[in-house]
Amino acid sequence: MFTEKLNPYLIPGALEYINLWCEGYPVRLVIKNARTTKLGDYIKLDGKHQITLNHGLDKALSFHILTHEIAHMHAREMYGMSIKPHGPEWKSIFSNLILQTI
């Protein structure tokens, strides 16, 4: 899915997790110029998932932000759009993703 082009933004080994978590989903990842209001975001447009990530972040923070946004994608796919963005469904999925990396 995502190639080694993403490696300069991530800690070693992170690409493997990102690809595993996004497998089977049509995901577009966009690296944005640094924004002051957010570090990344997730949105679903026309049946496709888009995740953005700010350029210039620390590699560990970039991986954490991507994990956070991927958790939003999984939560919305599993539970629908009516859930709270950081509600119990999202927290459970995010926790599971983080535990996989330990």
C-alpha cells in the first residue's frame, strides 16, 4: 500500500504497522504544510478515506498521529458516522492499535 517514500516521516518499523492497519481500505495519505490548528486529520470523501499529516513533525509523533487518524477510520467503518470522535468506540480501537506496537 504505502511505499518506502513514507519512511522519512516515520520511525523504523512503523511503515509495516501503517500498511497492516490500512490493508483493504482505499486510503489517500496527504502530507500537508505545517498547520497551527491540527497535526493531522481524517475524513471520508466519496467512499474513500483521506488522512492528512503535517510535514516537519518528529518521526515518533508522526507515527502517533497516523495511528490516531487510522483509529478514526476503523471506528467510523465499524460503528458509523454517528459516534463521538473520541468516544469509547474510538478509544478501544486506538488502544488496540497502540498495544500492537508494544
